[in-house]
Amino acid sequence: MSQLIVLGLQWGDEGKGKIVDLLCPAFDVVARYQGGHNAGHTVRFGDRHFALHLIPSGILHEQTRCVLGNGMVINPEAFFSELDDLEASGVEVEGRLFISERAHVLLPLYAAVDQARERQLGEQAIGTTSRGIGPAYENRASRAGIRMCDLRSDDLEARLRPLHARLANELRSAEAEVPSLESLAADCREWAARLEPYVADTGALLQAWMAEGKGALFEGAQGALLDLDHGTYPFVTSSNSTAGGACTGTGIPPTAIDGVMGVLKAYTSRVGGGPFVTELEDETGEFLRRRGNEFGTTTGRPRRCGWLDLVASRYACRLNGVASIALTKLDVLDELAEIPVCVGYRIDDQVTCEMPARSEDLERAEPVYEVLPGWQEETAGALEFDDLPERARRYVQYVEERLDAAVHIISTGPRREETCLRRDGWLDGILGEGLSRVATAIRG
Ligand code: IMP
């Protein structure tokens, strides 16, 4: 069985949830490697809709084991709330949900710190999800953080003391209530008791499962352009959402990975602040937002929308070694007569096809577009590539040529059966026998 990374090639919200859900039947394990409850997707299960932020959607597949890797920052209260929802719906998680003992605890109080920082930044605010993700990773990097395995330690108070002192300062400046060290320790003990059945050495488990021949899908959260190192800094999240994060964030070696699939939306969206070269602040942007239902799953914020940016996505493909693409929300473009795609950035009269490091340069960049003809026909439900309108096929092929990667999955609606699967040697090799199970999930 293969080990596959699936990640977003833009600024998040590419539709990874549906793609991971589709691929689940071909894998034994789904592992998340970074981020926390800033991520989110809504998944349908029977008659119910779940908004999952921490637990991979693979949990809704009875055979699938789910791992929350060491690279994540986990708010225990958010985790319990998802667990309660799942249990209330009869989803059995026992024995197949694992949290890394090395994952960091995101204290719920970090949210107040996150919000205060954003207020201080004023117009330069990042536009975070206000979940406390940045403060959790800062404390991790400064070695003051508390990990899952520390929650049960005998010297918990001693471990918490430096963190508490730092937190007290931060909370005071945020004019938020400062809890006592004792009450913080009591919360930790309470969480530890409920978390205990799930906390494990997930790196060792993953390696043992792989040695038994099991396959894992490593699910990236957010998107490549929000990566702390490679994204549009400082308008990024605080973790490595790119492929390298899958190894550091789960404890498996790079040599274990067999391939990377990038999820690319047929246009672009972004939530929060930061440069967005192809943004449309007009009625076309509004059309994409409405038709694509571009409102955040985690915060409900309207997403900024614009054309496909092939400079940024080519950069993301190279960065992640993407050989395979899942192109999502193609149907959102169905009615348009013309579809511009960005193939270069004009910065101070120079055209570049490379991604500038400085956000200031991106802010000044003018998009250089190539305009492709729209197909103005419905694409929803096309199961075969040849069922798509000719101009829609041309759009897909254009993306493949520009990104130098094969589009294996084309999604034309939120439902499983609104998916076109394009087999080739690469996909057959990665999914193996699982391919027929994926095809069955699509065709019903
Ligand atoms: P943080 O991750 O909450 O610190 O937010 C940093 C930036 O990442 C902000 O622009 C957020 O809007 C963005 N962001 C974080 N998580 C997601 C996500 O799951 N989808 C899209 N954008 C996200």
C-alpha cells in the first residue's frame, strides 16, 4: 500500500475534505500533520452534517484509523466537542482515533491572546481565525509549551509555571482574566483523564502499520500558500502546511512517501488579509463567492475570490513535488463566457513567472492573464472526462500543461457522484486495489 500526501495548493478551502473523503476507501489510515481547529470542513454522514475541525473526516469511514499528528496544536475542549457530536450520531471511534503524545496542547486561553495581537496590528492584522493557533506554535517554538504527554506528568505545575507566567503577561495586556496556576493545572488534569484513551506514540504506530503493509493518507490543512516558511509571509498560518510538514508532523521518514496529490480549486479564494494578485473586487468576484458558496466553515467569514493564479499554483506544485491534481469546483465556472487565468505577474514593468518572497511585491503585482473561452454548459455529474464540454476539457488540459502535473480528479459538485476520475499508471500505482473501491464510492 502507498503513502500519499493530499494538500491544498492555494490559500486553503480548496475542497480537500471531499477529496480525502473520496480517497479514504483506498487507505487504512488518515493522518493530520499540522494546524489545529483553524481548519474545517463540513462532511455529510447519513442525514447529518458534521463540521470537523480537528478530527479527520476519515473517522466517518468505519474501517479508517485517524491520527492527529505531533505537528498539530490541539484544543482539548474543541476535540471533546467534536467527539461528543460524533458519539451522539453513533460514530464509533474507539480503537481507531489516536492523538500523538508529542502534539502540543492549545490552551483555550490562547484565543484571547490571538485576538489581542490582531487588535494591536490594526490595519496590518493577519485576519487569523482567532483560535489561538499562532500563540500555541509560539509557545511550542520557545519550548514553553505543554504536550499531550505532559498533561499527566507528576511535575505538571512545575512544567506549567513558565508558561503560566508568560500567559499571565499576555492575558493582562489583552485585558483578559488570568487564571491561577492551580486552576490551569486542574483543567489539564481533567483533560488528561478524558484524552487518555486516545493519546499514543503515533509515530511508532504509523511506522508499524506501514511495516504491515498498510497505507496512510497524510492530510494537509490550510494550503501551501499559507505555509509559515513558503507562504505569503507574514500573512500565513504558523505551521508547515507543505509536504515536508507531513514527515516532521507525524514522525515518518521522507522516504516513506510515495506521492503528493495537490487539491486545486478552479478559481482562487482567500480568507483573512494578505496579498491576492487575481482578486476580483467586483460583481464577478461576488458571483464566484455566491456560486461557490465561499463562506468560511470555521469563522463564517465571506472569502475573497478571484481567478486561478497559475504562477502561485505552479510554485506550490514545485514546492510539494505534486505529480497529481484534484481540480475542484469546476462547475462554479459553468456560466462564464470567458475565463481569465493568471500566467505572470507584472511588477514595476517587469513580468515574472516566479513567486516573489515579499508580500509588498505581491501587493503591487498586476496579473498577466490569458483568457480561455468558457463552456457555458453544465458540468455537474460528468463521470468521464469525455462527458465534459470540450472547452471545459481544454481548461483542464491547460492547467495540466502549465502546472506540469496530471489532473486525476475533477470535482463538479459537493456530492461524491459529482466527480470524474481519470486513471493512469500513476493513480493505479498509488491507489492499487483501492482504486476500485474509490470508483465504487463515486458511482454508488
Ligand atoms: P491562523 O491559522 O488562525 O493563525 O490564521 C492565519 C491565516 O491563515 C489567516 O489568513 C486565516 O484566515 C488563514 N487560515 C487558517 N486556517 C485556514 C483554513 O483552514 N482555510 C483557509 N484559511 C485559513
